[in-house]
Amino acid sequence: MLNYKNNDPHIEGTSLHDLVKVCETPFYVYSQEKIINQVNKTKEILGKNIFYSIKSNSNQAILKLMNSLDLGADVVSVGELKRALDAGFNPNKIIFEGVGKSEQDLLYAMHKNIRLINTESLEEIKLLDSLATEKNRVVDIGVRLNPDIDGETLNKISTGKKTDKFGIEIDKIDKIVELVKSCKSLNLVGISCHIGSQISKIEAFKNTFNQMKMAANKFIESGINIKHVDLGGGFHVKYKDSDPDFNIGMVKEELDNCFTKTNYELSFEPGRYLIAEAGITVTSIITIKNNGGINYLIVDAGMNTLIRPAMYGAHHEISAINVNSEEFMNYAIAGPICESSDIFLKNIKLAKQKIGNLLVIKNTGAYGKVMSSNYNSRPLPSEILVHNDNYAIIYSPEKIEKTIEADIIPSWL
Ligand SMILES: Cc1ncc(COP(=O)(O)O)c(C=O)c1O
């Protein structure tokens, strides 16, 4: 994402060094141009029914941008639903998913008249029906199916296998039909699925499409008027330089092969694919040390800033900003958090570094800031959006004093 102008690293037309002058590291930077290009490319290939999975990056500025690009929103909590509404998404373009929605969550979604509430269990269908009946409403719903497909991705981001907690098993369609037909206040109009994240095998998408087509046919044959078939997200992003390119055109080919003439509309709900590559994390080297023959660069970003490596074993490439040195060294790059898992990369060759230098962690636009925490009582990272030679700080963390103030000391202490 960085381009160099006279040896000066830039994001679009903005110098990284200018950003460091106004914002303390670690921080996230996003390129507006990259987001727009990726969204437009995705829409061009997969069609207009794209619901941005806002869990991947739910900053209000990003949501406003996504809404201006005519995307819908896929939300998984009332908090996210409030974010989407606040950013201006039309309720009719919001889908509410999530494996555990409370009564209050369902009531709120119903009250906001969103496009679809995608239910994930038979119990949830029953609960929603009783709430809708109580409120004298008829509510359009979808059902998230679990197609029992292994997306062959990282274990902790697989969601489509039979034993995963998500969706209703696809071989329970008869039960779903029977239940829905007995519901007074629900209209089943959609089915959806999401087999996991970071899926690179086109075969997995092909199998999913076939399963979903069969499922749609089965519902239709049982007298249910399916209008929407939502095929999830999960498109791969090239995190390692050595990863093969993910060809979304091949997903489209499989889509066209599978769904020829249909009376329902097809949609997708990607997050990562739309924004991961448009973001980087900028961090400074706090100290340098050698332990047991390993050269550690201890940086100010940690697992509290970007948890994916520690949590999933995910890989993010890291590059140095000072590339002029003649001397190269092998480093391990670790954060300041008191956990052994707080390591980003173990064996990376970089130009010789010194304290204070900047490093850039790549492809962190998705599931970066949204998963950050105050662990070790460190502040959350800031976020900056760049637009040509313009930039804006779009998230500024509260001071640690404010965080401390939120704790409440009981009277007996
Ligand atoms: C139901 C659902 N849809 C869509 C997504 C988006 O996945 P991705 O960001 O990999 O495209 C997720 C991510 O976990 C999800 O749980």
C-alpha cells in the first residue's frame, strides 16, 4: 500500500512521516482509494447485492464510505446494527446475523424494520415468532444453514462444518419447514450460509453453491417462497507474499455454472476482501535485544493492537521504512505485552534497525482495530483515513485516565 516518493513513504498522496507527526504510534491507516477500487471491482464481478460484513471494520467513517458505495450491511449485534443505522444504511439493506441473539436483540431488529433477521437455530425461530405475535407483526426472516463444508482455512475461523456452532444443519430442512409453517408471524424468505473466513479454495465455494442451490430447491418444493439466497463471505486475501492470488472471477464462474435460471436473488456478505488490503498498522521500535541468539525488535504495537497473529496464528508481512541500510539482519518482531504469544513474526530479514524506527504491518484493514483491546491497560490504537493528500484521524482513543474512571469502587473498599 505504501508508495515511495523521493524515498519518502506515502499512502496515496500523503507522507507517512506527516501522519507520525500528528498521531502517536501504533495506529491504523486506511487508503480510501484502495477501498473504493476493491468495492467497485467486487461489485463489477459479483453483482450489486453485496452486504458489507461490518464486523471486519466498523469505524463510522468507513461505514459511511461503504454506504456511499451502495453496499448493504451485514451486522451481528445490536451495537453493529446501531452503527450501520447511524452511518446512514437504509434499514432495508441491513441483514442481522449472529449465533446468539437475545430477546432484546430480536425486538430491536424487529422494531427497526430491517431487511432480514437470519435465524440460526430452531429455538431462535420459535422465540422470534412469539415476539412477533406479541407485537402483532409479521416478520421476514432468513435461516442460516450449516452446509457441512470444510473451508480448509485456519481452524479458528472455520464456520461451515457440521460440528461448528453456526447455522442450522442443512439436513434439518424438513424440520425447519415444518416449524416455519406452524409459525403465525414469520415469513421465511431467505437462506444464507458462511463457511468461514480466508478461504482460498474455489472448490469450497463451488460445493457451497451446490449445497445452497439444493437447499433452496428443497424449500421451494416444500412451498416456501425463497426470495434471497445469501452465499456468505470469506474470500481469501493474500496475507503472505508467497500466497497465490485469489481469483474472484473464478468464484463468479462457479456461481454462474451453479445458478442458471433462478427466481431468487443471490447475494454475498464479504468483509475482509473489501478492506483488509487497504489498511496498515504503523508501529515504532521501542527497544532491541538479543535473547538466546534471537534478535528481538520490541515494537509499540502488540496483541492488544492486532490480535490475529496471537489468536489465530495468522500471518502479516512486516516491512521496514528505513531501507537504505547495507546491512541486513534476522529479527523476531514482538509487542510489549506480557504474554509469550505477543509475537508478530519470528524470522524476518530486515535492514538493520535502530530504536525509534518505524515498521509497517501489512493488510490489517480487516479484523485489526475492531479486535483491539485495552489489555495491559494500554490505549486502543488510533485510526486514520487517507484521501489523496488529505487525511483525517477517524478514531482517537480515550485517555487511560478515562478508562480507569469507568471502574467502580464498591463502598466497602
Ligand atoms: C456470518 C458472516 N458473514 C460474513 C462474514 C465475513 O467474512 P469475511 O470477512 O471473511 O469475508 C463473517 C465473518 O466472520 C460472518 O461470520
